[in-house]
Amino acid sequence: MSPPRDSLEAWFEPTWAGGWTLCRLLWVLAAGMAHLPRHKGIGDVYGSADAILISHTFRLNEWMLVTPTHAWAAWLLGSAGLFAVAYGGRLLPLGLFAWAGGSWFLIASEAYNAKAYDRLLTWIALAILFSPAWRRQLGRTWASPLGRYLMIVVFIAIYGSTGMFKLLFEPSWTGDGSALAYNFVSLQFGMRPVAVVLSGLPWIAGPMSWFTLIFELLFPFLIWLRRTNPWILLAGILFHLGLLVLMDVGPFGFVALSAYPVLLHPETARELWGTIEDSLRSRAPALSRWFLGS
Amino acid sequence: MRPLPPNALVLPTPPWMRVLGLLLLIGLSIYFIAAFKYKAHQTMPGWLVIGAWSMFTAKDARHVEVEAKALAGGEWHSLDLPKIFPYRWESGHRYHRRHVRRSKKNLGILAQAACTRSGLDPERIRFTELQWTRTLGSFVQPQDDLERIPLGTFRCERPR
């Protein structure tokens, strides 16, 4: 008898894997939004001949001279990787590595702009790598929850640490919301019409700050419980949609939301899927067969 | 839990993978905790950077812009930096990054690039950081409390 092993066995009990199909496809769209436009920077910041910087983190340019040809090759490699991930099946892991190689080669050659969405895409890719996402017909598959656990740890780190930084180091998040209001009028990230108006209304910016803080601090706990899991994810969807409307943070919101089908409790996701399954069978039988294998 | 459908495909986690998976989860958690700790103390080793998250947490009440001038023909000419260095992220241009604009070495490299790209055949490039207070609730951001911080003047070293 080995109790720890038994509990480990229970913890790794197979769960419904249908969410991974949607996660994979949403991840491809989000990664495409981050990676594909980089071709416009080739020659200027990627594979630049004259503006070659080396940062504390990225020292690629000390080792090699990245030319525009190298940058184009990396961009094509990353793009091909995205197509492979979209195709799925056995090509999926290869595609993830190709995307990571091409994308991070460009990021490292530029040296100073590894964005939050680049990092999050990579962490989600790691979770996908440990998931059953490469399989077809996941709608009828129950598989290891390891990939989902990895995803949860990553999102606990993101939301939990940003929430803790706000709570510990910036008092306005629990006060008048001025940190958020000043972000709304940032010349780079802000100046969206609704955000500019909201920045001048502390009675709205204050509660919005509180909502953000409470969501970020509660996420690490409520994500685990089946009863609270959909509600904290609903708060997350509102949070990211709000960000998309109010601030220019690139594809960050799309990247984060791509993981939500997997973060949703598998049984809740399965029930949700069950409610739309019948109508899908009648209206889109080909899609239903591809997803369900039935 | 609803019963599994008759055509369900069940793929259990192999015992060896459970242990390795648990170790992976623990390792990843320690990595993220370390990244949080170092980020909080602002002494981030490079290998922790991709695990540290603190987006938009600090209150920043000042706008920052960078302007550049080129000395050519005995006169200082304003340079259109977004035209010279066109690629832009949502965070702004490359020279907006704090670690770029506050590094003499990086600015020196960008200055040499500007010497060539400006097309003015300049003798020197001068960078200045402009900071002014953000105005809440306004689409117009007047340059109140404008502060001009000289970032450096760099001689164009290309063969002339």
C-alpha cells in the first residue's frame, strides 16, 4: 500500500480533453497576431545592419551577425510552425518548436522587446506540448490533466504576481484607482476614447481597480474549485475584453483567452459542449465528426 | 461526473509520468516564485525574465518621449525618429524603452544608425528625453511641467 501514490493516481485521473482543440486553434490565431507582423521590422529592428543592440537578457548579437536573410528565415520558420500547429496531429510538437525557434530568434536579435504576450504564448505552448492536443477527435477523449495543471500554474503566476505587486507596492490600486487612470492616458498603451473619459472619473476608475485586484488575487484559489471555476474565468473574460477595449496591449488579451477553454473545469466544459453538441450535429455535421469522431 | 459515453477513449497517465509531471509542476512553481521575488527586489537575473509578470502595476503619471537633433551644415535639425526607426510596438518605438534610452552604449549605436539613415550627412546626433505630466480625462495632453533631460550627444563616426 502506498497512499502518496494513490493520491497521485487520483490527481492524475484522466479528464475530458475537448477543450484542447479550441485552445490550440485560438493559440494559433493569437500567435499569428504576434508573429506574422514582425516581417515589417526586418531590416529595421530584426536583422538590422546598423542598429544592433545587446541587452542584459538577450546576447545573441554578441555571437552572430543576424542579417535580414537570417531574419526572413526565422520569420518563415515561425510562420511554418504556426501552420503545423494549426494542422495538428503529429506535426503539432514540431510546429511548436519551429514557432518557438523562429519567433524567439527574432525577439533575441532585437534584444529589448520580449513582450508579455510573447512570454505567455511560450508558456501556453509548453502546456500544449504536455497535453493531448495533438490527437484528433478530442471530444470523446479523456486524457492526462498534466497540460491543464501546467496551464493553471502559469496563469496563477501571471494573475497572482501582478495582483501581489499591486497590493504590496502601489497603494492607489486599493484607493482612488489613479494608477489605472494614468495607464488609460498613456501615449503608448492608452488614449482609447472610452479610456480617456474613464480616466477622469475616479468613481469608476476606483471600482475598476478594485475589480482587477480582487480578480487577480482570488484567481489562484478559485480556479481549482469546480463551483467557482467558471465564475473566476467569466471575471477573467470581462477583464481581458475590458483591456482590449480600453488599452492597446497588442494581442495579449487574445493570447490569454486562448487558454480559457482548458482552464475551464473539464466536466463543466464537457457539459457546456453537450448543450451545443446536438445543434452542431444537425447544422455542421462535418465539424462535429472532426471534433467528436461520431 | 457524468458517465463516459460508450465510444470514449480513455488515456490514463502512466505512473512514471505522474511523478515526473509532479516534479515539473513543483519546479515551475519554484521558478515563478523566484521570478516574483527577484522582480520585487529589482535584481532580475536574465534567465528569470520570461517568468516575471508586473504589467501596469506601478503608477506612472509622466509621459516620456525621445527627440533627436542632427548637427549638419553648422545647424541643428530636428529628426523624425519614427521615420528613421519605423518599427513600432504597442509600447512605442525601440528608443522608448527605458533600458535603451538610458544606456549611453545603446544610444550611441542608435545615433550611428541615425547618422546614416537621416540622409543629412550630419556631424553629430543629440538625443533628449522629454517628460511631462499626464492629464487625466483629456484627449489633449499639454506639455505641463515639461522637463528636458539630455541623453547624450554622439559624433557620427562613419567614413565621411
